[in-house]
Amino acid sequence: MNTPKLLLLSLSITAALVACQKPTDAEASTAKADAPAASNVELPPLAAFNVADLDTSKNACDNLADFVNGKWRAANPVPGDKTSWGSFEMLAERSIAASHGIAEAAAAKQDASGIEKLVGDFYATGMDEAKIEAAGIAPIQPLLDRINTLKTPADIAAYLRDAHAAGRGEVFAFGAESDFKDSSRKIGYAFQGGLSLPEKAYYLEDGADGKYKAIREAFVKHVSKQLQNAGINAADADAQAADVLAFETRLAKASLSPIELRNPENQYHYVSMADADKASPNFPWSAFFKANGVQADGFSLSQPKFFAEFDKMLADVPAAQWQAYLRIHAIDGFAPFLAAKFGDERFDFFSRTLRGQKEQKPRWKRVMDTVEGSAGEALGQLYVKQYFPAESKAQMETLVRNLSDALKARIEQLDWMSAETKAKAMEKWASFTPKIGYPDKWRSWDGLATSRDGYLQNVMAASKFNHDFDMAKIGKPVDRSEWGMTPQTVNAYYNPLMNEIVFPAAILQPPFFDPKADPALNYGGIGAVIGHEMLHGYDDQGSQFDAKGNFNNWWTKADMDGFQSRTARLVKQFDGYEAIDGLHVKGELTLGENIADLGGLGVSWDAYQKALKEAGKTGDDKIDGYTENQRFFMNWATVWRRNFTPDELRVRLNTDPHAPAHFRAIGAPSNMPAFAQAFGCKAGDAMVREGDARVVIW
């Protein structure tokens, strides 16, 4: 289940993308990094900035991304088992390779105990293809048999309660999160869900060149094929597939769009339990909480329109249609852990048809995804022992302090913000909490029983265990030591409800960070990422939360009006970027990330310039033929090197709050006079935005 983590994910892409790199600039990018002595695993190449990758036929003043990444992108198409390929994915390959070695060693250890046994059991059972194939659909047959018995709204409601209690969110998502109005405590959040396609538009519009319509038709065929795999005859499967599309279309009509969901007001709607029960006569929430082992006086029924429609559907949708919907979600949900025909069919639609992925990842990578999703922090505890040097954490702490000082100076010098609002902004700055590498306190896995008896058995046990762990937080004080990502994840995030910035160990590698690199590369890489996460506290969403993490307006009206007039220019800038076949970036959807990029890169530049001055330097010294100041911006662009399959790019334009990487590489620098000065760009050059077109916020 994807619990509503709200505004957490802030750096880039899907979770668990790993990358790495760092020979010296003069060395080939195929050089191997040294693995820790404790590991015999040979890791894939690093992704560090290398002057040999530059496309010198291009001009940085025309397009920084083409200059830095054009040659690399032409030589590095998306691999067949992926839908995107770039710096993040390269690091992801290193992370999963490192984790793979750990899992294999744990699986081979006969006397393993604790977290080693946990990781080993998942890996060993996931790799036992013969046993999984022999079992066929039998592992979920009891679940399908129960779905066949559902006749009344009460039956369906009971099934949904039990599904959630087992860790299988159906129709909607439910999880624990900090109360928007009192961030010191956890409450339950019910969040819209239940759709198979990426977002509501795929159900309600035909899309450019009829793309959405074609996807709907392919989805219906997929549902029918998957039901036939489960033993249902073709005619019945076709009829049920049509029912499933109609069911999900009705949910889609009641759902909010990705842009609407970016508004925090659409993420929080607190109701008392009594009022929730009155609003949902067919789905009493008090019974739902009891089934999930939770006592509470109220919770956030986050999208009231969606849940009102859900309640109506319990009463007026025929039981047979509910059965078809729940049946396919059960089969598709467990397909990765069943016989190959189920996983293959799921891949064929959701990955090949929808996103353009040509082939499945190797079995071991899919199993590692399961280990990550089921017991990721246990794996992370083993990962950091081998792959996270202490010097990296120490240098990161210094960088964070330097970026924090630079942000403070920027806020103090703002000429468009009143002293009243500025004081609140400084209060928020003073309360930032950084987390680097891995948790100070590891999560306990006591009570999760795994074995070598069955893959799906272990997955179900972990789903239940993790759900219970989450439910136990409701009504309790927030544990500020917890992390929302695992150490082996190549990503970072800002959590507005705890006003914290978090940098997992796996991202602290080139091109982001290298303890041995020149300051320009580190400030243009991880420095900009640190600034990015800090600036999420002041983007169009984070700015609505105060220093304590409460959803609370701390702005004067005049200052908010000024802020919004500036952000509107950034929306216009990104609306103007055409990504593919006449489809443009959605400036409103990507606004938060674009604010964080612009402010974060500017703050990192300031911190970098201060570091240069303290070292008695100007940034004009050359390394490998380029000035240090140029290398700052070139490494920023290296971070955002990425190719997409066309279908993946289309999905992301509709659903991803991050602009495609190419536009992130050029968006912020084009607003910075420092970039133009570093490369000698002139007025009229494409990378020089002037007058009202230039965006200055933080």
C-alpha cells in the first residue's frame, strides 16, 4: 500500500533509483569504483562528471543540457529493461548490485538470524522459480474464493476492512501521518486511490492522438487476459474487464487531478469518527478502525467527494461488478509473486504498453525490489556497514551548515518580503533538521516471522507486519528519529510536517558527492540538492507550513501576493517547454520542484562562492580546461542527464511533479546572471532570461 506520504518525495524520480561514479575527470567513465573490503561484489560504473562526455559542438549559452549531456545521451539509449536511463539510474544500478551481494550472502548463510535471516528468506524464496511456478495461482486462491462469496454491501465492506488490515489497500489508501494542525501527533489519513491507470484523465479523455483511448482499450484486453490466466473463460473475462473499466471510470470522475492534489487543503479534511460514520452509512469508519486495531476520535477523510462516491458505489454497484474489480486487483497485485504467466501479463500492460519498457528486469532485480519494499530498512542496516564511509557523513554535515548559512543570508536580504513575514521565515530556517546517511535508531523487526516455505507467504507476512507498525503510530506522538526512505535509496526529501531534510547514504556518491572532488563539483551536485530540499520549505506547498510543521499561514497578504506573482512567472517558463510531440511540461504540476531547483541552485552558488573566497580563490582557475565556476554548473547538468522512452515521458508529464530532467538542467541556470557570467553568455542567448522573463524568488 502506498500510504499518503503527502509532500515527502522531493528530489527526482521513483524511489530506489541508484547511481554512482567517480574516477578522476581524466579517467574513463567505465572505471570501476573500489568496493569496501568486506564485499566481493564488483559494482557497475560510476556516473561522475567527465569532460570527455561534453558535446563541444554545442554552446552552453544556447542549451547547457545539450552541451553537457548531448553526446552522452546519444551514446546511452534507455536499456531494454528500463524506461529511463541517466545519473540516478546509474547510481541505482550500483545500489542494487551492492544490495544484491548482501542478500545473496544472507541467503547462503545457514545459521543466519535477525535481519540477515529476514533478508535471506525473502531472497531465497523469491529466487526459487520452480517452486513458485509449481504453485500456480494456489497461494491466492483462498482470497479469490472469498471474493466469489461477496453478495451484499456489508460483505464488500467487510472484505475491504480485512484487506486493509492485511496490508492490502483496496479502493483507497490509508496510513498514519502527522496531523496537519498538530504536527506533534500522528493521525490516520484516508486518501483517494483505486485506479489502475496513472491518473483520472486516462479514463475521461481521449488524449493527444487518441493515446488515452488506446491505453483504455489495451487495459481492458489486459484485464481479460489476466482473468483468463486465473481460469475464467474468455467470454466471462471480457465482460468482467468491461465492468472493471466502468467501475474505475466512476472512481476517476470523483478523484482529484495530480495538480489539484498538490494543494495541501486537498490533502487534509479532519472529521470526527461520529461524523465520518454518518457520512458513510455503507462503510462505517468506526468498524474500519476497529478492524485495523486502531482507536481514534477522528481522522483525515482527505478527499470528501471521492469517499462520498465510494460509499454510494457500495450500495448501487452490482456485487458482480465489485467482484470483477476486486478480483483483478488481487491478481495483478500479487502477480509479481506468482507463476510467470501472471507477472508476464502484468508487465506486458503496465510496463511495456503503458511506459515503453521492452523487457523485464532480471529475476534477481525484481526480487531485490521486493526485499526493498518489504524489509528495506533491514537491508539498509546491512548496506551502510559496507558502503557508507564515515568521512562522507562528516563532509556532508559541513556542506549542510554552509548551505544553511547561505540560505539565511538570502532570506535576510530579500527585498520583496516584509520584516513580519521574514521573521517567520527565519524561525522556520532555524528549526530545520538535517538527517544524513541512515537513521540514528534502527527499526525493530521483532515479530516478523519469515521462512523458506514460500515467497508470497513472506510477502504477505511483511505486508501485515508493516501495516500494523504503521497503524500503531496513530494517536501517538511523532517519532522524529524515523526515516521515510531507506539508506540504499538514491533520492532525498523534505518533510514539511517535521521540517526536516533527509539525504540517504546511496545518493552521497558522484555525480552528487565525492569526498575527493573539487568543491565546484560537490556544490553543483549535492550542494544544490541540499539547497533544493531546504527550499522545499519555502515552495508553494512547504511555505504553507510553519516552523513546527503545522499547516498554518505565516505570511502577510501582501507578501503572499508578491510570492505568487513571482511563482507565476516560473509556471509560465516551464509551460513553455515542449517535451515531446507538442506536449509541454505542466508548470503548475511541477512548480514546487522548480521553485526548489531555482532557489537551491542559487543558495548553493552563494555557499560555493563563500568557500572560494575563504580559500583565496575566485573560481576562475581551470581544471581540465574549464573554470571552477563553469564546473559548478556543468555538474548540475550532469545530475540531470537522462533519457526516457517516449511512453514513459508521456506518463511523467501527466503525473510527475518533477519536470523532465533536460528542463531541470536548464531551467534554474537560465535565470542566474552567475551562469551567464561563467560562460560569457550575452543578451539574446537562449540561456539568458531577462526582464520580466527572469524569475527571482528566494
